[in-house]
Amino acid sequence: MSSEVLTHAPGVHTPGADEALGTPAPGEARAEAQARARQAARIPADRPARVVIVGAGLMGDWWAREVVDSPVAELVGIADLVDGAPQRVIAGCGAADPASIAVGADGVDLALEVGADILINPTVPVAHHPVTVRALHAGIPVLGEKPVTETLPEAISLVAHAEITGVPFMVSQSRRFFPQVRQLRQFVADHGPTVITSAFFSLFEEHEGYRRHQLHPMLRDMGIHAFDTARYVLGTDPVAVTARGARPEWSVYDHDATVTATFEMSDGSLFVYNGTWNARGATTWWNSEWRIGAQHGTATWDGSGLPVLTTADEEETARLQAWIAEQPDPDSQPDQIAASLIEFVTALREARTPMCEVHENLLSFAMVEAAVAAVDHGTRIEIDPLLEEAKEQAIAAETHPEARALMQSWTSVRDVLDAWQEAQG
Ligand SMILES: NC(=O)c1ccc[n+]([C@@H]2O[C@H](COP(=O)([O-])OP(=O)(O)OC[C@H]3O[C@@H](n4cnc5c(N)ncnc54)[C@H](O)[C@@H]3O)[C@@H](O)[C@H]2O)c1
């Protein structure tokens, strides 16, 4: 496909000769191709989704157990570069017939071989881009682990690959799927706008593996969870950030596993994140501890129990607490990756866009990378220029001609995200 054709991508539509002749404009042609790919990805409602997992590490092990337990999915294969790793995960996943689960080294090849409906990708972050690109071009929908990729240019490239293939790609932001998070979102919708929100994460952890050497592990491994949750709960997007990191001498991490970051959001409110793996005692839950201050009320959540919703009016506060009390017990509902899997399979069955589709996820990851840049440069970082810089890097690194031409046609990354949002209705 020529770059001329691709200048008509969604968000940058320019009427052309084709339209004058009455044939669909290329933007429409892409939309039709995307609709066809979505139909092709459709999973019948009368059987579970056939799942291959690529990456049989810590998270692959958790995913395998969830898929085996899930009412909407069945585990048909596991792949890992490390010999014996898939077999170890299969042995512990509780499958009724472990011998029926295929194993391999290449997740995409294995998914094609066994006719999988979905590839779940909990490989290490540096492998997210190459594995997902191959899967999307092979027509296999991907449910990828957070963070979407290792770098922001790679994440922007995946937006382009998702657009040109039309194959569904959702990033599993597991912490968004707690019922309490939905309750906080409802509270903000009813009592906002917010003015200041904080998430505090503190757990003493000495992780083994890639996190020990990762640059900015707290922001990249944990910050992403809170940033995505904040966008979902507050209904606002990031504009700019200032941030500082610390690396105490007792830290086992090469880089800062302690960080503080303050985001300016699109409605003028502030979102403050504090996170550490270096402090002992008085731990928070993995979800962080939340305080959300809004015009008509304040909510707090310890990250595990029920949220506490308050206003300046005693009756309204009592009504809100009664509403929380009558909600189903959070422990009785699927959450985290179990709920994320249900969302992806349901979306594929209904041929609709899943929550956390890569376009929707990009700004959560941009918050991480903006905070990383703010720590590195010691300055306030604005999100949009960072996205444009990353887009240029993505174009320079892109080896797929169509994806490169598509990104070159974009007026700005923000325009592409806005056009996508508008198309969702
Ligand atoms: N949602 C959550 O709560 C949560 C929790 C932990 C980890 N994660 C995410 O899950 C991902 C994996 O983390 P982890 O702790 O399981 O890491 P890990 O190092 O334990 O496991 C990763 C596995 O991927 C394999 N791998 C790497 N590249 C591969 C490739 N190209 N093909 C096949 N296999 C490949 C490795 O051999 C390893 O077995 C990360 O993105 C991490 O951020 C999410």
C-alpha cells in the first residue's frame, strides 16, 4: 500500500480522487478491513475461547491457573523460550488433562498450530512488541500484560499495527477490574470534578529477575497500575508531570524503586503518586491506598476493603455508605486477570472494542514514560511533546512499511487517540 493512500488515516482524513469517483476513501477502506478482522476474530458463544499463553514465568503461571478455572476459556497451549518452563506451568495449573495442552518455544507458531482464538502475552516487557506484532499480523487477537511495551515508541508502533491489521489487542490492566474501582469511578462521576487525588503504594519487596536491572522499576512495573486506575476513576487524561526518584543504599535494585510523581490532569486537577519497594512495615495493598478529593465529596480506599465515601452532608454520606454496603461482596466477583479475560472474550464474542484496547491504554503508559523522563531530566515533562518525540522514534525504528507510512500520516498521536475515541461513540 502506498503512503499516498495512507495519508487518509482516521483523524487525518483529506478528500481525494477516489472519493470523487464514488469509491470508498482509504480511511473508510481501513475501517471496513478492521470490521472484517473483528468479525474474523469473533468467538462463538457456545464454546470457551481457545487460549495459548506465551511466557511461562511468574505471571504466565498465574494466567494458566486463571484460564483453567475460567468459565469462558480453555487452555490449549503454552510457549516459552526456556526449555521445560511450559511443562512446569502446566504441571501446576490444575488442568484436568495436562497432556492435552500443547507446548512450544514460539507462542505465535504454537497458536497457529493449535488454532487458538487468543494469545495471552505475559512475556517480559521487551518481548511484548515483537510477539504482539507477529500475532496481530497472523490474525490472532492478543491480550497482553502491562506495561504495553518496554518503550513508548514501541507502544505507538503497536497502535499502528493494531490499526492496519484491525485485529483486537487489549492490554490487561488487572487492577482496573476491582469492583471497588468501579464504585470510586461512579462516586467521582456523581460528586466531581476532583481537585486532588493521591495513590500511595508501599510494600517492601526484593524481586528477583528483570526488575532488579530495569530502569525505573517502580514507575514501569507498579506506577502503570495506579496511573491507569487514576485515568479510569477520574475520567481525565494527563497533561504534564514532575517527578523524583530515590535509591537508598539498602535497595537491591540497580535503579530507583522509590518515586514520587505529581501529574497535572486535563481538567486542571492534580494526581499524586508515591511508590516504594524500599520501606519496611505498615504495608499498603498492591492496589495502593487512595484518597480522592472532589468538589462535592471525598473518597478513601485502602486498596482492599470497601471504599469510604463522604460528603459535607451527613444524610448524603449515610446514603452513599448504605449504597456501598448493599453492593455484592467484592470477593464474590471475578476481579484482576480473571475479569480482564472475561472482558476480552466477551468483547470478541460481541465483535466490540474491549476495555483497555491499545489506543485507550496508550496514555496510561505515556504517564509512566513522562514520569521517567521527569526523573531523568529533573524537569516538568508535558505529555504531548513526549508523544510526538516518541512517534518520530517509532517511525525511524519501524521495519514494517505500512505501519511506518501510517505513522508518518498522523498529524499527531493525540489526534489519532481522539479520532479513535470519537469512533467508539
Ligand atoms: N498484572 C499483574 O499484576 C502483574 C504481576 C506480575 C507481572 N506482570 C507482568 O507480566 C509480565 C511478565 O512478568 P513476570 O514477572 O511473569 O516475568 P518472568 O520473568 O517471571 O516471566 C517471563 C517469561 O517470559 C519468557 N519469555 C521472554 N521472551 C519470550 C518470548 N519472546 N517468547 C516466549 N517466552 C518468552 C521468559 O523466558 C520468562 O519465562 C510483565 O510484563 C509484568 O509487568 C503483571
